[in-house]
Amino acid sequence: MADVATPLAGTELDHELERMLAIERFDPPDGFREKALVSDPAVYERAERDPEGWWAEQARALDWAEPWTQVLDWENAPFAKWFVGGRLNACANCLDRHVEAGLGDRVAYHWYGEEGEQRDISYAELLAETKRLANALLDRGIKAGDVVGIYLPMIPEVIVAMLACARIGAPHNVVFGGFSPEAVRERMEFSEARALITVDAARRKGKTAAIKPAVDEVVGGLEHLETVVVVRHTGEQVPMQDGRDVWYDEIVAAADPECPAEPFDAEHPLYVLYTSGSTAKPKGILHTTGGYLTGVACTHRLVFDLDADHDVYWCAADVGWVTGHSYIVYGPLANATTSVMYEGAPDYPGKDVWWSLVERYGVTVLYTAPTAIRACMKWGAEEPNKHDLSSLRLLGTVGEPINPKAWLWYHRVVGGGRCPIVDTWWQTETGHIMITPLPGIVPTKPGSATRPFPGISADVVNADGEPIDEGTGLLVLRRPWPGMLRTLYRDDERFKEVYWSRFGERTYLVGDAARKDEDGYFWILGRIDDVINVSAHRLSTAEVESAIVSHERVAEAAVVGQPDELTGQAIVAFVTLVGGGDGDDALREDIRGHVAARIGKIARPKRIIWADDLPKTRSGKIMRRLLRDVAEGRELGDVTTLRDPVVMAEISEKVAAGEEEE
Ligand code: WT7
């Protein structure tokens, strides 16, 4: 085991971090490069010279039932086709081929439950259960192309559910367990899901929350939803509707254990995942099979320097987000990885639960979000210091910009100063990691995602689309990549307009601002659209506004993000009440609860500021820029374009008085 730096805490640690703030560049640690999967920087030139050849080489790591005849078809840009003519089964690539290669006994997931239950699930077990569930879905009339919703907590069945869908070519539509049943209904409706796999109840920090009855209340009217499969998790009594509802364990036990994995076209839809955009209606990001699997498998292997025979990998995200899809499920399984999967919250039953799991399973690679690191910082280095973390050799972050202080803390306290950190930039849309260091060869700078992954072409451009060599601008992607979204589900027009219109149909507009420094390193600065990033979760201001406005006492609402030490950004809502006047704290709580019910708890505004009117231009557009100024305590920007400048003066006064603080 590697040497471990002396654990530090309190003021000693503060001094050390202060000192480290002066370090601009961290080279791959001694010994890491020599053993790394990628140890030769020539990989970048190789991919740049012949990107399609590079991706084809990556794709050959998968099992194809039928080879492709063309790597990329970009004729009909922005609609891409990868590995044209190729056929494969995603589930077979994640499970069957490993079992056939003799790895059936390898643990796929060390699952750890909230109350300390442990389940080690081998590749053979995962395959057996997946086949049965796949058959059970077929028995219920689900066929290739039918959408299946999944609304489950972090339990092994969620993996089985996703893989069973992939096996039969039924695109899954997973809804994050923290979203409300209302959000589930909406997503099932938009995708015309024919089945929904959910749970009796979920556990959170020692409490049980009924899920199935809450789902029942909202899905009743969905005309396409014919089957609801219920996983028995807590054993809660829940009502079952005859003809529609079935128990997961019963249908799995009754199903035929044999289920051949039929190959599908490389462009067969693998899943839809809804994410927030600039309008209130979430966007259904569509990912397909061959390119996506190629992209997630190769980035997972190379970015995390994966040695599947020895590593114990843990992506501490929720499967309900794209991070979970790509780096808990498809990437790791395609690479025959042993992963850790944890059901609960990072502070239950104690604030050291993560570190106890790192020690228990000997985790070597840990992947999480900056917001989680900042929470751990707040809880103090004493928590990780209680445990032996010397198995860790590589750390990753994703989801939002990481502030250098958190980066250094992660590096020093969690990584013992010996683990490279891969800050990985990507999006639900991109499917897989796009800008990231390769840990054996790319020196890191705290706060920078460094450079594009081999084969990826990223640029920072000015408002006219001209590349900026050094400086700040808009992030764009120049060339198609295998895991790219293929469209917005059933909305080709919106797909073209949102991503491929600003600079033409061959340049992908990311929606992030970025800076390129003198070494060509990318620093992602944040969103340029009306999307807020709360604890690395993406929310649309319009979506939150429409939830607030649906409250009976609310006339109008405007939502902005403000910087937050813990969550990156926090939601601030300016609310006008029906009939005017101010509300009280009870009403604030009520509105927050209302938003939680409509979207989910993460969408609750941190601050609610009552306003008699909202600042609008003469054409009636709300000027969020001014509201952001107020929320952040800045000097007000230009108010001359406002219809009524007095409105802003009143709001500023109120905020200055601070009467809305929680
Ligand atoms: C947005 C995408 C990618 C999985 C999780 C989020 C922000 C993501 C980073 C990073 C700075 C980041 C961007 C991006 N973002 N990773 N390493 N550094 N910002 O996926 O919900 O689709 O959100 O998250 O703003 O556009 P998502």
C-alpha cells in the first residue's frame, strides 16, 4: 500500500491548504504514470489525426453481433449515426460476455444498505435476475421500442431494471428517486411509457417514505401505462391495482430463466433521460446503443485508469442522473468492474459513513461531486481521518466547477496527497466525459477540467463564433462524438434549435461559459442559460417558476441562482402574491413544500423574497440580471430599460432589510 501523509485537521490543515493554494500545477504522482493505462501523450495526436479511427478502435473493445460498415454518418447533421449497420446488445456487453469469459463470480456491486445490510452481487447473479425480469417484461407485452419508466431508490433492483430493458430493446426512462411523483407522471406522459418499475417505499436517514401510494395518486390517468411493477423493499403494505400492478419478486420468480440477448441496431434507442433546459418543459435526452456504450466504456476505462481485476470503484452518485447511467451502470459493467453501491445519504447513520465504506471495501477509485466534498469539509477532516483510506489511488469529480479549496481538501485529506484528481466535464447530452485529465499524463490545476478527451474537439468562442485562444467565451464542441444525444425525444426541432442553431448545424452549443488559459487548459465557469446548478443538480429557472406560480396564492414569480458556499448555487425566488402585499414565513414554507411536491426537494427555493411587482422590460420580459444583482448584494446594473424602475428600488430595499432570511 502507498505511503500515507500524516492526517491533518483543524488549524494545521488550514495552514497546509493555505500553503497548497500557491501550487498551480500538480504533476501525476511518482509511480502513477509508469503503471497507468495511458502513459504516452501521443494518444492525443493519434486521436486528432484520425478521430473516426480512434473511436472505431474503442468500439472494437465491445462485442458486436454484426460489424459496422461505416463509423460515422454526419451527412444529415446535426442528426448523427455512429457505427452504421453494426448490431449489438448493451446488456450482453455488460453481463453475458463477462460471465462467458469466466468472470461470473466476480462481484459487480458491493451493495450497502442504509441500516448496514450488505449484499454482494456477482456478475452471474446479476445476469440471472436480469434475464428473468426481461422475460417478465416481455410476458407483460413490452416489446423493443416501448418506453419503460423506472422510479427506484439506490437498490440493486434499479440496475436489474435498467439492464432488463436494455436486453429487450425497451428504452428506459429513469426518474431520480428524489423527484416527486408529479415529476414522474410528467415524464411518463411525455415519453408515453407503457410500464413503470417502482418500489413500495424508500428509506431515507432512518425514515420510511411510501412511494407506491404516492405514485398511484398521479399515474391513474396515463393512457399508455399498462403495467406497474413494484419492488418489495421495506415490506410496507401498499394497495395493488388488479390487472395493472404486479410484484417484482413474483414475476421474476415465475419467469423463464432463459432469455437470449437479441442484437439491436447500433442506433437503437437505449434510454431517454429528462433534464432541465431553459423552458419549464424538461428535455428528453435520447441516447442510443453502440456509440453510447463505446463512449462510456472507453472513458470509464481510460479516465479512471481502470484495472478491472484489482480496482474497487465507487461512483457515489444516484443512478437517476446521467452520472449514474454512464458511470455506475453502463461504463463500469461494460468494463467488468467491481463497484460499490450505497443506498443512503452521506451523513447517515454517521458523517463518516462514506469513509467507512472506502475502508470496508478497499475502494481504489472514488468519483463524486464538488458539493459532496464541500459538505465533508464542513463536517471536518476528523471524519475521514477516522478511517484507513490508503486503498484510494485516484479521485474524480463531476457536475459543477470545483473551487480550489475543495479540490485541495479532497487531494490532501481524502487522497492523502498521493491521488491524482480527474475533474471531468460533461453533460446529460454528451453521454460521457468530454473534458478531463488522463491521470497518468496530464498535470492538473485545481479548478480546471484541463483538456478535451482524445478525439473530442472543444473550443471557446466569442459571440460571433470565432475561437478565442486565451480568454473567456462560450464553450462549443466541433465534431460529433459517439455518445452524443441523438435528438430530444420526439422533438427534433427543439434539438436543432437549442444545440445546433447559434453557430450552424455542425457546432454544438454547450450552454456553458468557459475560459481557456495560456496552456490551453479549459476552466468551466457555469451556465449561460436559465439553468441553475444546485448541488450538481441541474434545474431550470422556468421549471421552478412554474411550480411556484401554480400555488394558489402566487401571482407571479422569478427565480435566479445565487452563489452558495455549500451547494454551488442556491435558488432565490421573487414572488408576487395574488392581491399584492407580503406573505409570512408560514406561506414561505407552504410554497417551498408546494415546489417539493411538484418537482422535488432539491428545487425548493432557499430564499423567498416578496415583491409587489417584478422588474420587466417594456416588452414584459423579466430582467433576471437585476434580480441576480440584488440577490448577490451587488450594486444594481443598468435599470433604464425597465418599464418601472421604482419596482427594483423597492425590492432592493426589502432585501437590504434582510427580512426574508430563513
Ligand atoms: C452541466 C451539465 C455530467 C454529469 C452531471 C451533470 C456542469 C458538469 C462539470 C465540471 C464544471 C460542470 C456544466 C454542465 N458541469 N461537470 N467538471 N466542471 N461544470 O450533468 O445535469 O447534464 O449538467 O453541469 O454546467 O453544462 P447535467
